[in-house]
Amino acid sequence: MSADAQAAPDGLTPLNPEVQRCPYDWYEAMHSSGDGAFDAGPLGYVIAGHAEISKITFDTTGFSSEFYGPQGPQLAGVSPEPWSPEVQALWDTIPKLKNALFSCDPPTQTRQKAIAVKSMNIARVRKLEPTIRAEAEALIDEVIDAGRCDFFEAYAEPLPVIMVAQMLGMDGDRVLFKKWSDDIADGYLTPMDNPRRLEVLTSAKAFLEDLLPRIEARRVTPTGDLLSALVNSTIDEEDEAKFGELSGPRHLTDGELLCAVSQLLPAGNHTTTNLIANLLIELIEHPEVMAELRANPELIPNAIDESMRKDAPLRATYRVCTKDAEVSGTKIPAGSLVPMMWGGAGHDPELFPEPQKFDIHRENVKKHLSFGYGPHVCVGMPLARAVSRISFEVLLERVDNIRFAGGVSPTRAAQFPFSAYEGLQIEFDKK
Ligand code: HEM
């Protein structure tokens, strides 16, 4: 017999700041209940089971990625709170996005994805590895004599932003890119109030206005980067599928390009930064594992996967339920927002016994879903894997005795849907 979705007990909801800091107990409550979906109030119906999520990712008709609706992303978060007149006025001045990549469904998404994969596949990323290493070395050079640093500012933030911007072919102020990209990531995925919406939309406007002339320039002169590939590729099957006839190949529209690039830049930054910081924190807390990685750097990829399983850098993205659905016996009404809890899947005890334990030798660790799964699986996975692996190879090669500055452990940030820390001050010895 089917049941309506239950709320998780005792305030364990994704809007509770304590759950946002550390969702482990919430994950455990969902898994031990045996239900398929959980009522999360304004955030809809959460799915946390590994098997359930894996299945739903392929049902792109019943669970659509167009969760912003056909009008496209509005970059104002996922809260139901009505927009203030100021937010509306600012939004009216912003170039409009058309759903693309993770905010649209096949066949449109399939074509766009193919273009992005071509420019970001493993072979392309392998060619970038010497550059990633050189950038990592240069960042370490800047702090090595000081013996201490703000790890986010010095290393975990700049490295991903440098590499994603380089792959896209977007030169410019990296600090500004980082600010824009973090705000836009929030604008896509985070619950927020109107004051925060104004900040996020201000960044989005600046970013989109910076991007439009770059798109125009690459229409005239392609420059061999991902942005040029996106601008100059053609799509035809989409028209065929939609209108029943081939209306001829076409290029992506400005709206689609703005949307795709406004996903690529933030999707790769906040996530990879948090992955690098989360793993370093685990290693400082488990010095025996840090020593093992120093002795066997070939285990670094395992440690990366285990960190991603335990603390998915991007804990959730969303689907919208297009018709009444039932997930493992639990009902979800049509029109509901459905957070796909990638982080929850990594704590599913069916696959990962003792999920709160950090164990780089789990045999099945690669089965985590923290890069997504199915048609929307992360297009930046090769880049994220290379950047995070090389960042630890270089860090462990160059410095010893990495520890929390003053012995003070960092505090987890109250963020949904990201696993993040409020800061990370470290001390170390030069090798
Ligand atoms: C540790 C780093 C990363 C994590 C944890 C991560 C996580 C994810 C997840 C969970 C999805 C699935 C979204 C869904 O199904 O709704 C996804 C998709 C995506 N990711 Fe990543 N990602 C990372 C790095 C990157 C990088 C470096 C880039 C690009 C430079 C990137 C670009 C994208 C894009 C464009 C999609 C949408 C793909 C599609 O819809 O087909 N990500 N990512």
C-alpha cells in the first residue's frame, strides 16, 4: 500500500541550519524509515535512497530537470517567498536565460551535453594537467615560507576558478569570477530571501553582461576554447524531435549560451573548492590516512571518492515531478520539487556500511552518486578529478605536518545544498 511522504522527525529538514551544517543524522533518519521520499516543506519531496535516485535519473519525462519552468532559470534561488518589487525591477534589466544543460531535458540537453563533453573529455583534460600542476605549484610558492595560510583563499578557491576559466577561454579578474560564480551557484540552487536575491542578481547581471560580448567575438573569430565550441556548434535533431520535421541546423541562441556558461563556471568552482577543503580536513583529522597518502600517492583518487561519498560537495540538485508519482511506495504529487539527494545516496547503508566513517579502502566507493548519475551526470568530472588529485599531489609533495592553525578545528557552514566549511586556517612545515 502506498503512503504519503512523511516529514523527517525532530526538525530534521534541509531548512534547519544544524542539518545544513551536518546532514548525517537526517540522512540516517531517512534511510532507517524505509520510506521512498520525504516531505521537506517548501523544498518539496526529498529522495535519498541510492536505488531510487539511480532509477529516477533516467526517468527524465516523469522527473524533469526544467524545475524553473519553461521560462528558464531566474537565478533567484529556490524559495517560494514572493519577489520584492526591487528584485523584480533588477530582474527586468538582466539578459534572459533559456533552459540548458542541467536545467533542461533530453533531447535538447543531449545535444548541448555532447558539445560540452567534446571540449571537456578525459583526453582534453589530460593535456591540461601540466598547467594544473604549474598553477598549483605557483600557489604553494606564494605561501610556503609563511608556514601558514587561509587554505580557501590561498589554494582551494583559486585553483578551480583558474582551470575552469581557462577551459572556457575566459580571461579576466579571477576574484571577480569567483564572486560571480559563487553567487550564481546560489542563485540556481539555494533557498534565499529578497536581500540575498538582490546580491545574487547583481552578480548575475555583471556576469551575463561580461559574457555577451565574448560570445559575439567568438561568432566572428573562434579561439579554440569551450566557449567557442559552444557558440559555433550546430544543433538539428532537437528541432526534428520537437516539430516533427528538420528545420535545419542552428546555433545555440544567446539565451541558451548564457545559461550553459552560467552553469559551467559556477558548477566547477564552489564544488571543486569544497571537495579540496573537505578532504584536507578529513586528512588532518586522520593523520594516519594523510601518512598513507604521502607514502602511496596513487591512493589519492580513492581518498577523493571517499570524501565525495561522505560529504558530497553538491549534496542535491532538483527535479520537478511532471505527474503524480510513487517512489518505493511513497506518493509524490504532480508539480512537486524533488531534491535528488546525491549526498544522501552516499550514506545509504545498503551500499555503504557505517556511512559516517571515513575509509579510503571501501571497495565500492566509486558507486557514490556525488557527480550525479544518468543523462545529467557531471560533464566536468574529468576536470574536477584532475584538479583535486593534482592539488593533493602537489600539496603533499611540498609541505609537511599540515595542521589546523592554533589547533582550532574549522566550523561547518550552514548551507544547502553545498557541503562547505566557514573557513580553514592551516599551518605547515616547508619540506
Ligand atoms: C567536485 C566537483 C563537482 C561536483 C561534486 C559536481 C557535481 C555534479 C552533479 C551532482 C551533477 C548532476 C546534476 C543533476 O543531475 O541535476 C553535475 C552536473 C553538471 N556539472 Fe558538475 N560537479 C563538479 C564539477 C564540475 C565541473 C568542474 C564542471 C565544469 C567545468 C561541472 C559542470 C557540470 C554541468 C554543466 C553539469 C550538468 C550536466 C548535464 O545536465 O548534463 N561540474 N555535477
